[in-house]
Amino acid sequence: MTRYRPPDYLPREIPARPDFAEACDNRDLGAIFRISVKWGASLGFTKSHIARRCEMSVGRVRDYMEDIKQAQAIDVWERVSDGLHIPGAMLGIERRPWEAADDITALPEDHRSVTSQRDWIRTRQLLNRHRAELTQVALDLYPESVRVGRTGFLMPDSWRLGNPVDLSSVDAELVHPPAPIVTGRHTETLPLRPLMSPGKHYDSYHRAMRDLDRPRLFDNRICYRLQDVDWSSEPGRLALGYMRYFDMIDVGEALAHELALAAIDDQGNVSGDSSLWDRLPFRKLISDPFDLRTYPLMLSISTLTIRRSRAGSTFLLLRRGTGKVAIAGGMLSVMPTGVFQPASILPTHDTPDFDMWHNMMREYSEEFLGNPEHDGDGDPIDYERQEPFRSLNAARNAGKIRIFCLGVGMDALNFVSDVLTVAVFDADIYDDIFNDLVESNEEGTIASDGKAAICYPFDNATIERLLATEPMAPSGAACLSLALLHRESILSK
């Protein structure tokens, strides 16, 4: 009896499906495999068949399909393209040798524009693949006095608090900032903006990202621009103005792209020294990253959430999803972490959204409980009556949640700033409010051992191991490092 053998490659009707194309645009390998199995099952496209074709184990295919792992390495995408015959252009990689000259991905007449875009995509892939290493290279470009160890985070003494302070003793003031001098639309950024058409570069980095490497979360929301940090008196003061999210992309991600071009060789190895400055003309335009008049510095809030009990104190981490977020995909971060921005698309000077605790509560709602993002489309938030805000407010007012501020700093690679905070929850309050803790959210997946979320002990050995062995988002690494330094005072209050 002849044994049925499934076809080697995906039938053309599957890559032609809109949901398959969307999965490719999002670089969501799990979705690509799920769609392939769903619509190719009758032809024998099982997990094991895909594993053989893509040179993977069945367990690895299952991990992708269950969103336990996210594909980052270019060679993985190349194996998937070659194994299933998915055109390289659909996966954002170079055209594969097997693609026929009359294939839909064949180069149009404008070879230069297509090549420019494919080179840009490849550099973008290398940037995201090596973001942790590139952050260390960027860190070494700046004086040791402004570094927070090897976390990849920059924080001058004037922005760092000697001891944690309650968040209620930090005031945010809305000001009118001057127009930034550095915007990303400079001659120095031409090599960082691919050709959109013959002889015409994209006019901004975010437009190239929108067309060629769009993450799932990519909206030009209004957010707050840091203008001044002053801890010289009490309460401390943060002066903030308005900016747009894409203002950060046009400067910050262009800076990161430039460093990737300069520090990654043809074999994909990362190296750097002080001589790199000669190949970083755009970064040179921001000679002092702490001169906040020069460029738009977007402010986020990174919070280490600690569950405090008699049995010990623990915390969770989020694995930021590759293809889901614009920056730090694949890296671990403290949670919640989010851009400080109004919940409404029509902010006013007296808006309740201009409050760091309110912003943090929205992030708890989204990241811990999986609620929809407050993106301005809905009604204004009633922080006193709506859940989980009512319960969070009540617990904080009762002293069951204590919020500390550690200072302000920025990512050395892409100049995104963060207020570093620690939230200490009494165990009963934590368990009650986060009873329906999700396994994943719009930004990523809660770190797990494959079966359940990992509750990391808040102790020296655990944090030192994480900082030494895991790719950590710089703000999260700095938050853990400084929280550990002040562990006794944080847990005793």
C-alpha cells in the first residue's frame, strides 16, 4: 500500500489568504504555523511535517504556535521561507534562490528602491536581534558617571534620588516646550531612511517602519515630553510638554538603526569602541542627551511590582513580544511599563490623565488584567468608580499599596526616558485585585516556565542572575538594580 506523502510546500492559496499575509506583516510565526495547520491539515500539514520542512523540533513548532516563543533570528525566517516556500518579501527577508523570475515577488524595474528597502529591513532585523548587545555598545559611548552599572540606562546624579521617595511627593507640571532642534529629518539620517521610490527617500523613520516593519502596536498618540527634572526641593518636580509618539520613533529608533549599521559587521557580529563616533553623525547632533531643549524625549513609567508576604517578596516580568511592540521586542521588562500619555485624544490642562498614578493604574488594567487599551476612543475614565481603578485607589489610600520613585533616566540606545518606580502590594490586596492575572497581553507574555508564570524572588541572587543572563530592557534592568540597592527601605515601609 502506497503511503500518502504530504506536499513539501504550502499550497499557493494559503499564503494568498489575508490572515496569512497579516501574520507575515506582523512577523508572527505562531500565527503563520497555526493558519498553515488549520487550512493545510487535509493535505498533511501537521506540526511534525512543518518541523521537518523548517528544520525544527516538533516542540519548537508547538512553542511558536502557543506563543511561548517568538521568532527573532533571521536564519529562522529563512528556514521557514525555504521549507514552506513562503516568498521572502512576505517575511521581510531577501528574495530566496528558489523564487522564480515570474513570481509575484520578482524585482520590479526599480531595483535600487527595492534593494534599499530590503537592506533597511535586514538592518532593522539585526537591530532587534542584537538590541541587548547594541545597548551595551551605546552605553560605552557615554561617561561612566552617568551609567547605571551595565543596565544600558543613563542617569546623571541630578536625575537620581539618593533614597526612594513616595510617588505622591513628585509633582508633574505641564509646560510649553520649545520646538526641538533635532527631529530626525536631517541630511545625517538619509542613510537611515530607505528609498520610497526612485530617487526619493522616506521623509521620516516612522513612515518606513509603518510600511516595511510595522509592529502591532503603532499609533501616533499624544504623549508627554520630558523638559526638566528637579529633586532639589520637596516635592520633586518633573516639567513636561506635549509630543507625539512618532516623534520618538523618528529620533530614537533612527539612533538605534544608525548604531546597528556602524557596529554590526557582515557576519552579524557586534563590536564597538570610541572610534564608532566617527560613524554616528546623527547621534553627534545630540551631543548632550540631557539637554532636553535639543530633541523630543518621550517619558514612560516603568514599575517593578512586588507582592509582599510573610513567605517572601516576589515579582513578575513581561517578555515583550517581537512584532507586537516598536522597541525592546523579545526582551524582559518589569511590569507594568508604559508611555506616560493621556487616555483621551483631546487632553486638557486639568485632565485627570495628567497623573502618574492614574497612568500606572491604566497599565495595570491592560498588562495584568488584559483589559483593552485606553486609546482615546472610549468615554473618559472615572478613576474613582470604575474597576480596577477604584480598588487600586482604595488600597493605596489604606496603605496596602506603597509607590516609590527611584529617579529618572533614559535608554542609552534610543533615548527613551523612564520614571523608575516600585509598587509594593500587600499579598492579600495583590491576590484580590489580580485574581484574573492574564498569561499574555497586547505587549507580550508574562515570563513562565512553559506551564505557569514565574514569580521571581526579590533577592540579590535572583536579580543578579537576571541582569547577567537575560536580555533585559534597560529601564527594567535599572529599576531592578536600584530597587535591590534600596531593598531594605522599600520593604520596611
